[in-house]
Amino acid sequence: MSNIGGSSALAALAACSSGKPGPVSASSASPSASPSASPVVSSSLPAVTRSADRYSTLHRELEALVGDHPGAWGQLCTLAVRNGQVVYRSHHGRRTIHPQDRALDRPVTPRTLFRVASISKLVVSVAVMRLVDQGRLDIDADVGDVLGWRLRHPDYAQQPISLRMLMSHRSGLSDAGGYVWGPAVVLREVLHPAGSLYRGGLSWRRQRAPGTWFNYVNLNWGVVGTVMERVTGERFDQLMRRLVLQPLGLRGGFLPSALADDELQDLATLYRRRRLDGEREIWEPEGPWWPQVDDYRAGRPPAPVGLDRYVPGSNATVFSPQGGLRISCDDLGVLMQMLLNGGRHGGQLLISENAMRLLSTEQWRYEAQVPNGDTLDEAMVSWALGPQRFTDRSGPGRGDRLVEGGGFSGWGHLGDAYGLLGTFALDPVRRNGLIVLLGSPSRSPYNPKLDWTSLAPDEGRVLSALWRRALQG
């Protein structure tokens, strides 16, 4: 048994890397962020509450995951909260990797921003709860009344669709027709039978009545974001800054072209070591790192074409509410502490007790005897109003267990896109939390599977290591 997650994989990686130059790294068990030059000042986390020496073995094991050796990741950031306090955080690897000159690589630091994929949905859920608190949104109202057009499943035209259904993935929508469109597209044209992009209802899961069937769908969040825009009159990316990022002092955002210069400098490029043969993916563990997203070496990213003419409330998929947030691991830790503190931050109430209850209460649970949803190999078996609920289940389909041997349950969200695997999970009873951002794989991150979870193997091992050494030790 190794010291991490009960697997010898990381020990093998450490041995593999010992004969090669290590990655350029700004790694520390208790790093401190430098002052921010951004107009939105970063709310740095307090110093860790335990000795850094206590975690030296954990730190070395995590650092062995990054580098240029076969099987390595390009980036890794972690954070652990115990009883409401940050007890460990680390930052490893390179946020940008130069194709020819290693001296031009830039390290991952506490300020490094990542596109955190579907963890974004959890952050959007917090913003929705703020609008609920303000009386501007009702989670059970017909969203068509807000949108100004009738949103209906083609097979169940009399059934209204609510935010509760959208946020718990029981709306009847489907990603089959896509889930991101440009500023010139109006979402009504995609989802209404009279729309020019309706395509016979391709964006609907047929014969699944709204409210009855769980199907994890990114498009749900494009609709949620459009509803948010409609009730506020604000563009989604700016609304998210006002409702969540600025009150918590967090850097980043949903639109790369709107990031401040220092935020762009701190933005990680996500890579893969692979090539494409048509639609077939061929991994090359010792090959070059190919950028997948957020590669802005040539200059600032341009705004989406037509954004200057965009009408808020018409199509928030422009801003990728489902996965487009750029944020640092440390700033996710600030968000986590607010949630563990019952919606309070800096002595101020950001979201009410009622909204916290709405956010985290189970809306759907898988029923194996009478199937009521798609679980993706039992990776998803319980859902709240936006967050996934982690039930610590392990079985034939492997399940939603986060740590080897079990013992951690709660809620949060996973992320998986463009070469990033992410976990944001909190236990509100014990006031514990785990955050992991693994970026830029050099081989398939999904195989061979662990025998106790549906998580990707390295993700499960890192979470288990943090759990054992930082939360149990």
C-alpha cells in the first residue's frame, strides 16, 4: 500500500520523474499570494492552521504527479478545510508551457486561474440564491413567464418548467443539439417549436416528462443564466461579478476578453499530450503539450463577435454558465468557507439560511428498482438545487465515493473539460472541505478505473491523500 490513496501509482510516478528535470513549480504547503494589481482585489485565504512540516510527505507525493514524465499532469492545485479552517493548500506545475524553451514556462502560483469546468454551475447556483433572497426569482415559477416566451417539452406541452427542474437536471432538455451559441442567436430560436434552429426538438430528451427523470445536461444552465439576465437586465458575466465574485473579493470571471491584464497573466492554459486522427484521440505520453483552451500567447482574446449588440436575457450560453468560470483554487476556498459558514463572509450575510437550505437540499435520488435517471455509471446518484450530493456510495457501478474506504459525504460539484478534472466538495456537518484541480493530462485520465469509485484514478487518489493526511491526521 502506498501513502496515497492505497495505490502504488504515485510512487511509480515519483520514481519515473527522479531521473528527469522536475517541473518549474511554485509549490508550498502554506503559500501566500502577492498583492493583487487587479481592480477586483483577491481575498487571500488566511494562513494554514497547521505546521507545513506535517504535510511534507503529502506535498512530495502530490508534486510527483506533475512534470514531463509519461503519465504526468501539467498542473495540480489542492486545498483542504478542517472544521472551517484551511489546513493545507498546494500549487504545482506550470500554468503555461512553452513549446520550445523551458525557460519561458510560467509556474502555477496561488493566483493562477483555471477554467474550472462544471464547478462553475455551483457558483452560478449561489448567484441564483442571492436573486431568490431578493425576491427576484421563484424557483417553482414557470420560467417561460420570465423569459417572455413559452418554454415547453414537445411531448408534455402542458407541463411548466421551473428553475427547480433546470437546476436539478430534471427539465427534459438535452445536449444533443448543442449548448453554446454566439451573441447573434436568440435561445428561443433553439427551444421553441417556431424557432429557426428548433430542428424537430433536438434539444429535448423525448418521452421524459419534466420533473420525473434526471439527465445531466449543460443546456439547463444556459437557460438558467438567460433567466437571470432577464430578471436583472444585466449581462451574465457582469451579473456574476456583482453577485458573487466582488462581494467575496474573488478574481476571474466567465468571459476571457473581460479579464483584467493581471488576471490574463495568471490564467492557466490547459493542455493534453495527444493528437487527433480524424475524430480518434491518440495519447502521446512523451509527446508535446497541445493547448486545449485559454492559450493567449498571441495577445488578449477578442470578445465574441457581435457581443457589442448582445441583448441580456436572449442567450446567456454566450458566457458558458455551465463551465466557463476562470478562478483560482485559493479563491474557491474562500467560496467554500462562506458556504461552510452558513452563507456568511467577513461578518456579512451573503445568502440567507433559507437559501442555503434550498441550495443543498436533495431534489432527486436515484431509484434502482424503478430507474428514474441516467447515473453515468452511478457517478451521480443524488442532486440538490445546483450542487451534486455525494452519498459516499461504492458498488458495482463504482459510485460517487470521493475517498478510498469512505467517510466523506456532503455536497459540491465535479468538473471535467478541456483537460481539467476538478472536485469541490464540502461536508457541512463536520465543516470539512476538499478542492482539487488537476490540469493537462499526458495520458487518458480515466483508465484503468479504480475499483471503489467512478472518479478518474488520479483524482480519487489525490482526494484520498488529502482526506487521510489533512482531515484525519
